[in-house]
Amino acid sequence: MSQRPIGIFDSGVGGLTVFKEIARLLDEELIYLGDTARVPYGNKGAATVVRYALEAANFLLSRQVKMLVVACNTASAVALPFLEERFRVPVLGVIEPGARKAAAVTGNGRVGVIGTAATIGSGAYTRAIRACRPDIEIFTQACPLFVPLVEEGWVEHPVARLVAEEYLRPLAERGIDTLVLGCTHYPMLKKVLRGVLGEGVRLVDSGAETALTVTSILREQGLVRPLPALRPRFFVTDSPAHFERVGGAFLGKRLAHVQRVELGMAAPAVATPEEGNEK
Ligand code: DGL
């Protein structure tokens, strides 16, 4: 079991920020799936995102993964309970690790959370932070324009700064000392966000926290890979070209050999009856 890969999925290219953190910390074989044909998830309804997430998870489980990491904040926010309920392997989303970190580091108990419309609308971060510390005041803001800005490569562009000022002003006015970057793309905007909020506000990167949690889960469950890892594999549901180009910028290195796949509930989810992935 421990020699099996870890499956990571996202709505598209953004989850590479989470992939990168996991790859940096662990010598594990990683399989990444970006549902690029159906991105963005962030402005879709919960039922649609749950269906997409189940299909993505099924694909990864058909590749015999030992653990599933839901790198997408939107999918974590709305679909995690459905995945946990359905599959036997450990399923980890990005919300809980980010929420735990924010609750631990805030000094004044005033925390901001930014994410897609679906993530913010779900209230998942608010619930997760309150579960850690009920006294924390939470201020949320959906920032739908950030994803296209990042995908356009405008991460330090004056337009990104203007948009960030507009979105973050209400949070800054509330005196937050911690901001949760509740979307895969937002770590790419750290420089602009710091510029707008100043050094006094701590930025919590959910992806980095998730990578740390992956490490602890593997250790606790005796799933740490005993051998050096093989090359990571990347799959997408649309043409690989865009993923390779934008993903290269996310990872800071060239991405090649990305394979296109079709997803569907018809994809087999189970290995053998006795060690099936589904509960
Ligand atoms: N990966 C998504 C998230 O973290 C952002 C892109 C999308 O809307 O699908 O919420």
C-alpha cells in the first residue's frame, strides 16, 4: 500500500500550488489531475461541483492511489464530506489545514478569508476556523477576478493591484491580522496582497499547510513510501497545451508529457473486491 501514489486533483492548473508544496516536502509518487475542460468550479453550484469531484476522485482511485488530496478549495468546501463518505483511502481537503493554521497564528482574533464565490458562499472556512476557536471574528470576501488574472500571468500587474485594493479594503478596515488564501491561485498573488495589506497581516497559504498535514497522515497511517519516488504524472481533461504553459509558470519549471483523459462515472473506481476503494 505504501508504495502506491498519492492522487491530487483540482479544477485545473491552480492545484499545482498544492502539488508543489507536497513535492517539496515528500519523496512520494504523485499523480495530478486537473479538470481543465470544466474549470472554473468556483462559480458553479454545489451539486455540479460534487459530481465533478466524484468523477475526478474515481479517476484517481482507478489508478490505485493510497490517498486523495483535494487541492481545489471549491471542491474541498462543497464536496469533501461526499468523498470521505464514499472512499476508503484517506481524503484530505485544503480547508481544514488552512483554517487550523489561521486559528493558531492570529493574535487579535480577527481573520479574513478570501476565495471563489462558491467557497465563500459555502461558509466552510468560517465553520472550520470556528471549530478550532469559537471566539475568532471572521470576515470573508469572494474574489472572482483573481483566478483569471493569475491565469493571464498578471500576478504583479497594476490591474491586479487595483483589483486587490478593491477586494481587500473591507477586510483591512476590519483590522484583520491574518488572511487565509482560500483558493489555489492566490499564493501566486502574495506579493500584490502583501503590498496592499502591509507586512502586519499574516498570509496563510492553505496549500502549504495541507502538505504538512499530508506528511502527518502518511506517518500516522504507516503509508510513507519506502523507495525513492518515480516521476510525477499529470493528467488533464482538456488540451494539455494551456496546462503546460500556465502550469510551467506555477511550478517555475517546464511541464511536459501531460496526458489528456476523459472523466465519467463509468470509470472504474475499484481495484479488487476485497481491497476495493469504495466503502
Ligand atoms: N481551484 C479553484 C479553487 O481553489 C479555483 C479555480 C476554479 O474556480 O475552479 O477554489
